[in-house]
Amino acid sequence: MSAMTRAKLGCRIFSVHLPPNLGGYDIKIRDSCLVSVHFSRGFKGVHTSIKSITCLIPSQSTAKNWKENSAVATDDRVVMDIVQDLPCFTIDQSSLMHIVEMRSLDQLHKFGGVHGIANSLNSDVHRGIDSDDNAGISRRHEAFGTNTYSEAAGKNFYGLMEGLYGGGSIFSAVLVVLSIVASTDFRKNRNYSENFMVSDSSPVEVMRNGKLKHISTSEVAVGDVICLKIGDQVPADGLLIEGPALRVDESSMTTTGSFHDHEIKHHDQNPFLFSGTKVTVGCARMLVTSVGMNTTRGKMLSSMSSESIEHTPLKSQISRLISSIGEVGSGAAVVAFVLNLIQTKRNYNLERRKKKLKELAMVFTASSAVASSISRNVFGVGKYISKLLKVEQQTSIGNALLGIARPPKPLLIGIPSEAGVFPVLLFIHGYLLYNSFYSQLVQHIASHGFIVIAPQLYSMAGPDTTEEINATAEIANWLSEGLQKLLPPKVQANLSKLALAGHSRGGKVAFGVALGKAVTSLKFSALIGIDPVDGVEKGKQMPPILTYNPHSFNLDMAVSIIGSGLGELRSNFLFPPSAPKGVNHKDFYNECQKPACYFVARDYGHLDMLDDDTSGLRGKATYCLCKNGESRDPMRRFVGGIMVAFMRNYLEGNSRDLQAIRHGHLTAPVELQNVDFLV
């Protein structure tokens, strides 16, 4: 007996001829749809529900054959209606979460790797998902959730009444201690929660239909192919498709004491990417496997209100600070209480002595709090989270149409993320280099509370630096008019505390501006030369900065010279030294007047303060043109630390860090060849 099946899938209706098998009917079963089957005539009254029938869309030729074979008696027909139509995914959310969260390469390989996961999600690693299929994207959201987060409830401002014990004579001291603890805990928890959340409105680049498309983070769906670049925040959990030398900052996901865990990702050995982490180096494409509260970050958010949550580095530091304040404050309170009991027997002026002891306890506690909050080592990351801004230069359209005063050159700006008024550093890049090659150095300095302005002066340049000196002066004159308009409202630039710095040829340009070879409306208070070079060799400077007369630089500002021990050496027989004798850091320091300081890193080269990975032809050339050290990180931290300590001394009047370096109390991350001060 022949029979026909009519199934309605989405908006298509097609007929399927079933062979006489399994009691006259052969139904292939898969786990995707719920089908209700009704039999007529001989099977009248029989009704069964079969979970999931194979989702097949017939070709035109097959559909035609089916249509021709459908001419059978109506009474012998079997009608099958789809009760619930679900998308045909061959992997579920729990499996995806297990693979990524457990970093399970075995499970990943069982599914056929990243390409296999993409196929299971009806996605394509090259084209992404179909952006025209709105219903399909909606079904993905239904099956796997949306990429939004439920904000964890913040902790209440509590604790003022806890620990109020002891006599009335120590009440004020204890109250001060608890106030510090409670306010610190409340502020840090609030800032932590704000920093932990992923913005739902952040733009994301996805591949859909083989084309790049910009969508908001909340529109990301499982199966999407996301394009990531340096500085991007990973919007969801997923797997790396490709991305050579990709580095990701997973500090927000770790419970160790390191604030920047830069993990190298590889599509075979370590393809796992997590929501909320940040790309620090490289670019890549990833396949989304979990979104929203199903991500590792979502789970951490949901448990933030629990007291048993694992401590992140920030919370660990807060806990240590609170613990130290509490212990010292409690100890001081006990000492004050005991001494007061003794004085009641021996001194008629009991009340006066109580007051003095109470003040002593308060001062002791306050001193402990100050000691606990001393700024971090200048050679490490500072207390501020730093951000990078990229600003294009002014165009012929004019600034009036944009409502802001665009700079005369493109800028890379590093800023602290917290509110405050910060000194400003104008930093000039080296010969034929891009300002983006200094992004890690810029962020290091900004994390210590400085606004760093790094213009891109040129892409190609000849031997004469006059044009660059004039361009630097033009940017300096623009700062008072346009800088503040580009910064967030809470970040204020203090242009009365302004420093000028430059690397290599940029160091020469900085000295040229400081020596008045171009007019500036703002006054610089500090000058830093990072391995400065005054031309290819002595006698060929255009224009010359060095006079070769000792202490001849007539500068109304403090100067710091940072040199490289390998700069005078050739990298190979093809290329000359990057910082040749007669025009390098030694000659610049010899012409400095008081106050000045001089540091040389022995085993590091002329370009070792650049980013760990510099892309493009010029970026690759930086590894072979100059004699280099073993790695760039130590030299970069050394240069950044010296610059921070020097600017704190001569812009902010805080000489502690610079003097600690001078006298060896603060150990540099490199071995020093020279340390000298003119004071």
C-alpha cells in the first residue's frame, strides 16, 4: 500500500513518498523536530508522536518526482504536520560550554575541530551565518540565548556598625578605621562591577553572507564568525579559527596575582577565547560557541554576589588592604586602651591623656592606610587602567562641521580610565616608525597617571628634520585648543605640567623644539631623550642639534637621557649601527646642564622598547635592522619606569621613585651600564 506524507517546515510544504517498510512506512528519525502522525482508513484512530524526523529540503527534481507519485487515493494518505519546528543543530549548549570552559582539545577534535563545530552550528568559518535569515538568528537566540548579561547585585554599604567594641576612649579611633574599610570596600566593589560588565552596545565585526557587518554585542549569535583586532574586547566565548601570534589579556578571568596575563592563542594548541578578555596583540577570526549568561564571564557575574566567590587580583588586593588596616587599627586601639587604664591610677589629667592617646591611634591607623596605598613600582603596571584613543587629523572639510578642533596630525592618545587631573606628555616616534609601535609603552606610562599624546608625524622622511620640528610645535600649540575636547569629561589634562619626549630621530626633534627651533605657546617643564640620534654620523646632521661643547644646551627644563648599550653595534654587515658613536645618547648627555640624569641599559638595543609584536613590513624590519636584546618587555618597562619617575619628580615634585632608582633601592628590570646625575 502506498502512502504520502505531507510535512510543513517553516514556510515550505512538500510531499514525501514513504516505502512500504516498518508496517508499510519507513520514517527516518533525528533529534530536531516533533512530528504528529495521523493514519487514515486501515489505521484510523491511531495517533503517535515521534520526536524528530529528518529535516530534508527536496531538490527541484526530487520534488517533481514526489509530486508525480503523489496521485494516490486520498483515503490511503498519511498526513504529517510539524507541531514544533526547531533549528537543526547537531550540538547543544552544554557541549559547547564544556569544550571552551574546560579547554578540552579531545572533545573539540571529536567534533571535527573548529570547522566541525561551525558545521554543527550551521555556520561557515569563511562566510559566517546568513544575516538575511532573521528567523534563523532568532532561533539561534532561542536555542543558545542572547549575548546580554544580568548585572550582579552590588554589595551594600555596610560594616560601619561591625567591630564597634571596647571602651568609649577608643570609639573615635575605631570609627575612623571602620569608615575607611567600608568606604574602600564599597567603592572598589562598585568599580569592579562596572569594569566587569561587557557593554551591550559595543560594535562588533561579524562575517555574514561572506561580508563584514557591524552589529552590537547583544546581537551576536552562536555560530557567528567574529573578526577581532588589537584593543577589541572578546564579545562571547568561542574558538579561534585563525590568528597568528594572537595575544589575549585574560587578567579579568584569572584568580592569580598577575594583573596582565597575556596568553598566546593558537588555533590548534590553545584556540579557546573567553568573553570579556581583551586582544593585546594581533588580529583573528573566532567562532562563537556561547553567549550571554552561558559564557564563563556570565557565570562569574551570576556568582559575584556570593561570599564564596574566588578572589580576583583586584579583590585580593582590596582584602589585603582592608585586613592590614583592620589589624593595625585594632592593635593601636588595644594599646590605647591599656595605656589609658594605667594612666587612670597615676595621672590626675586623665581626660587630656586619653585624648592624646586617641589621636595617636588615629594617626597610626592613617599612616598604615597611606603605607598600604603607596603607588606600585614604576617599572610595573600602574594603579590606573589605561585606554588608547586614535584621532584622525584635520581635513579639508574643516573642524566647524565636526564641532571639534581636530589635530594637525593623527594621534594615538593614552589616558587613565579613572577621573582626575593628569600631567601631559608629548611623545615623538622614531625614524620610519609608526606611533602604534609604542602602544604598550604609552599604556604603561598612562597607567601611572599621565596623558600621553603620540602623533604620527610622517610615513616617509628625508635627512632634514626641520619639517618634523615645525609639526611638533604645531601639535603643541593645538593642545590648549583641542586636547580636552577629545578626552572623556572626567579626565582633565593639566597643561601646566607638560613634558616632551622622543625616541631615536624623535629624540632629536624633541630637543630641537625645546631649544627653540620652532615657537610653541606652551611651556615644557621636562625633556626626555630615548636613545636620541642626531643623524647618520657626525657632520651630516640636518639641522645639527649637537654642538660638541660640554653643557652647551641652554634649556630651561630638566632633562633625562635614556640610552641603549647595543645601539652602537651593527646587527649584521649589511646595516650600519642604529645609534652610531658621535651622534648618540652619550653626546646628548655631555651637552646637558643641571638638572639632568642619564641611564644606559647594557644588553638592550635601539628598538627594544617597542611593542612585543610590530606588524607590517616596517614592523618586521625592526627585528633585523638593529642589534636587539633577548626580549622587548624588560627594556620597555625600564624606559617606561624611568620616564614615570622622572616626570613625577619634575612635574609633580615627588622625587621618591627617581631617588630610589639612583641609589639602587628600586631595582630596574635591566642591568644598567651607566647611571649619572647632574644636580
